[in-house]
Amino acid sequence: MHIAYCVYDKIQPNPTKDSIMKAAEMTKLESFNFVIGFGRGSPMEVSKAIALMATNLGNLWV
């Protein structure tokens, strides 16, 4: 069994809206089935925001 994956390692401490929205857009375009966050703090929180924005319309900050 082969599972395709992509590593997104562009998240920085205190991530910006643009970095999160860019990752969410990539997630939408590639039709990923899930998002896994590794680490603690920013990576975990950002992975939740990416998954939320990848599956919903609009902008998280509006």
C-alpha cells in the first residue's frame, strides 16, 4: 500500500495569516484527505487552522 504525502515545513514561530492561508490553499489544490501536525505550539495550532481553512470557504480572520 502506498500513501502519498507532502511535507510542509514553512511554518515559523508566531505564524502569519499569509503563511497559513498559503498552506491551506496548497492543501485544497492537492486534495489532501488529512493534515497531521508534528511538534508543539505553533505547528500544532497551525495544522488545525490549515485543516479548517482547507475544508471551509472564506477567511479565518474576517
